[in-house]
Amino acid sequence: EVQLVESGGGLVQPGGSLRLSCAASGFTVSSNYMSWVRQAPGKGLEWVSAFYAGGNTYYAESVKGRFTISRDNSKNTLYVQMNSLRAEDTAVYYCARASIDGANYFDYWGQGTLVTVSS
Amino acid sequence: EIVMTQSPATLSVSPGERATLSCRASQSVRSHLAWYQQRPGQPPRLLIYAASTRATGIPARFSGSGSGTQFTLTISSLQSEDFAIYYCQQYDNWPTFGQGTKVEIK
């Protein structure tokens, strides 16, 4: 059974940093395209970053230069390091697996972890 | 960036009735369109991909159609568990989502 479990969210001050983790089971992270998608409170969904199976990484313009996506194959875990956090980064962050055929729609999602950026 | 626009923002429907949700892309996304359902406090759930293919385990009352810039999600006979927010997402380019349509009980 495919499962994604996020952790690492919390309250952080503007300008601070946080690292989110996404532990995967039931499949191999390194063989799939993985993404982070966020949802601000009461708002819609926004794609944030992707890690392709081949190792390439991609970012939305809103987080480019501040967020870094990575993975640990030995732990089957995806990460996102978030620096220089702003109030507008406040959201539930979901880890999502892209389809096994490589298309960028998401067939499995974690439950999400809440990041609150506030002083 | 491809902008996805959903309409209406809110749809009031009685149980057992049909619901029709629309999604428009600012440029052609071919058939690279997915639909998701999100219930309160839950992550999104994939319903439809490739504009019209139901995901695993999705009931037949959900159907998708369209290509290019105009897409439709139809729920043929609404059940209580279908009252939720629905999002479309294009994946012809970097993923972008519509703002959602809330399907509420009339």
C-alpha cells in the first residue's frame, strides 16, 4: 500500500527556516517524480517543487532561491528545505507522487503538515 | 504560466441530482487535465486524469470530458459523500490548479 507521511511543520518567524520530510512506503521515491504542493488556509492548491526520478529539480517562481528539494534514497524520504520564510508561505504542505507514467498529475498525497510563518 | 479558471465557484445541488463543473485553460493543454476531490481536513483525491480517465477505485458516476481549453466534470447522481471541493489541474506544463468549485447541498 502506498503511503506518504509528512512531518516537520510548525510555527516559525518571518525570515526563519524549516525542513519538511515526507516518508514514503509501498513504492520507491527514487523511481518516481515527487512534488510538494501547498494550500494556504481556505485557499486553493499551489505546486511548489518537484524532484524528477533522474535527479532534476524544479521550483515555482514564488519559492525559487529560497526552497530546496532533496531526497534520501536510503530512507525513501523526500525533503524540502525552506529558508527566508515569509507570511505568504503559511500553508499546509502536501507531499505528492506523480503518476507512474511520468505525467505530472498526482495519484497519491500525504495528509499534509502545517507551516505557519508569523511573529 | 497556464491559468486555470473554474466555474461556478459554488454549486448547490440536491442529493441524487446531476452536477456539472467547468474548467477553462488560458491556452491549450491538450488532454493533460486532472480532476481532484477534496473533503474538509483531507488531502486532494485524484478522480480523473487525461481529461476523461477515471482513477483507480473512482465510481462510474464521475466522468470527465473536454480537450484543449474547455473541460467538464460531471457527477451523474450526487451522493452525500460527494459534497466537497473539486479542483482541476493541468499538467501540459508546470502544474497549475483551478481555484476550485464547492459542491454544496441544496
